[in-house]
Amino acid sequence: MEERIEISILLDFYGELLTDKQKDIMNMYYNEDLSLGEISEINNTSRQAIHDILKRCCKLLLEYESKLELKNKNEKLLLLKESLLVKFDCLSDMVNNDEAAFLINEIKKQLIENL
Amino acid sequence: MEERIEISILLDFYGELLTDKQKDIMNMYYNEDLSLGEISEINNTSRQAIHDILKRCCKLLLEYESKLELKNKNEKLLLLKESLLVKFDCLSDMVNNDEAAFLINEIKKQLIENL
């Protein structure tokens, strides 16, 4: 199950590097939860062919991650964002100045929307 | 000149997706400023072969950017960082509370080091 989730996340990051056909088949299996049988029927091909495509694409996605680390970097950014938001809450509690409180709120919004 | 700089930046983001040989040749031309003649001599091959590799790799790098937009996203992150740092400076000026000033400084450091 965990591997399925990981592959699904990697598909978000690197799906564009696959061919349209590869991406469709990976989406059917990892995001829409279709079975090998259902996917082979839709694509008018054998279960073995679908199995081989899934296996090859998983290998490709893991290779991309080992080279570019987009998932890893994104996780770090999300941790940074969380940590900053906690600190802003502390800061809000320390400040008794309307102007500063307003600016802290603006910064928080900007961070939530853009990071 | 601008195209050279752009390719050099794309090489930072996507160089790992090239083969070692492609990466070496791209680095020689775009980062170390070697000529086609010098690179072909080092690689014991023709100027035409080097020219073809450079052309093919530039195309690949531009395709990767059109698909993943890492350079574009990184530029947006840097703008966000700059904008946040300016706001932190404003915030520092508004606050006359040592504890809050210390925390603002901590947040700035964390942002500079991690974004």
C-alpha cells in the first residue's frame, strides 16, 4: 500500500516525463485503482504487456527521484512552511501592535498561498 | 549570451538526467567556455559530433523545462523569499519587544538558509 502511495506521488512530480500512453496506464493503476485485467481490456492488449509497462514506469519514476529529488525537496519545503507558520503564531502572541499583527497575517497568507 | 546563461542554468536543474558523457560535454561548452575544437580534441571525435551532442542536449534541457518548470518554479521561490525578507525588515522596525525581535531574526535566518 505504501509503495502504491509513493508511486502515485512520484507520478505527480514526474508524470510529464512519461509518454501519454505510459502516463494513462500508470494513472489507471495507481490513481484510479483499476485492475490489470481492466486496463489490458481498455488498451486492447495483454495483461503481461500492461504489467511490463507498469514495472518499467515505476523504475523510471524511482530513477528520476534519485536524480532530481523533487519529492524529497518538496517534503522539506512543507516542513519549512509548517515550522514557519508555528513561529508566526508565537510571534502574533508576542506582538501588541495592530500594524505588526496585520503584517504578520499578510506574511502568513503569502506563505500559505505560495509555498 | 543570454541563451548561454539560460542553458547553463537549465544544466544545473536537469544535468542529472543527461548521460555522463553528455553532461561533461555540455559543461565544457557552457560552463568552462571551451571551444568546439578543444572539446572535440579532448573527446577524440569530430567537431560535428560535438556540435550534434550540444544541439541535442539543449533541446532535451528545454523539453525538461517545458515539462517540469523547475527553473521557473525556482525563480518564483526566490521572488517569494525576497518579498518575505523585505516584510520581515518592516516588521522588525514595528516591534519594540526583544523577544519578538529575536524570533523575527530566527525566522529570517531559517528562511535564508532553507529557501
